[in-house]
Amino acid sequence: MRINRYLALKKYATRRGADKLIEAGRVSINGRLAQIGETVNENDKVEVRPSKQPETYSYVIYHKPRGEITHSPLPGLFPIGRLDKDSSGLILLTNDGRITDRLLNPEHTHEKEYLVTTREPLRSNFARQMSNGVDIGGYVTRPCQVTTINHYTFRIILTEGKKHQIRHMCAALRVDITELTRVRIMNLRLGHLTVSGHRSLTATEQSTLLKSLGL
């Protein structure tokens, strides 16, 4: 496999971050400096030389507005995961490639919470059907927590992240979504952060997040 994918799987960095490590001359394969795009196999000895300076990581909550394609408005930070163009809410921005796989790998079961508004009034059995798992085309979603707030709004907490999952679940139950907002990822909450606004994690939020991810 390519060296940047190997380093990403080993949790050294994202693929982009791995390329930067290679460019900085910090990666060697069998005792020689690695080159971007090079491939490795299980018999190769790959080493990453520590940085002379300790890494300074940043973690920022960003309120993505509806209609915007997921990106980072802050130089040097990248988004962990995505929200589709028609959705809004919490995006975590960081320069810490260590947490990418730990947050996004489907083997993990980190909670993500959403508020959803629908076009039609919700049926009395809607929450039960959603929470039990829904067939979204050959895949049945994991059981999840669903709470009806009013006739047109519900709260859902997922522990998986299939692409457009909530939209596909609602479509399977013949419910149209008019608004979808992510309000929480694990211990991180959107709160009253204004649309397009951002803030750094508090020391407690950062400590709790990293501890939950095993860092």
C-alpha cells in the first residue's frame, strides 16, 4: 500500500499529514528516506522520526451553516467528518491527525446527536420504528435513541455514521426532512454557538475528548 495510507492506518497522521511528514524527511523505509507515493509491504521497516519541537494541537468547534460544503474556515485545521450541504451544525476542526480514525472508524461507537425537523407530522410509532433500526437498502441501521419533541421535530442519537444515514432512514419511513442539525459529538456540544461561528474547546472538553479516544 502507499506509504501515506500505511502511516494513516498506524495512526501517525492523516494521509495529508503523512505526506507532510515525508516531505519533512521524518519517514524512512528500510533505513532510507521515504518518497511521497512510495509503496510498502509487511516486510518493510517503516520508522517515523519524532519532531524536534513538541506538537501543538488545536481543537475547534465550528457551526457549519446550511448550504455550505464542509470545509475548514481556519488555516491549518481540517474537519473531522462531514455534514452534507443541506445540513448544519457541529463540525470538529483540528490539526491532530491522531484522532481521525478514532472518531470516524465504523468499528467505534461514538455518539452523535441530531435535531431533525420534518415536513409531515410524525406518526405515533415513528420513534419506535427509527430506534429499532431501519433497512436503508440492504443495510439495517443499528438500534439508536430517538425522542419525539413535537409533531414535526425529533432528536436522534447515532453510534454509527453511514453517509446520509438519517435522510435515508427517514426516506425509508416515508418522512421528508426540512432541517437537520448536528448538536453533539461525544462530549462536544454545539450549544448557542452562532451559525458560521467557531470556538476552541475548553480544557475540560479537550481532556475528556482525548481520554475517551484513548490519547
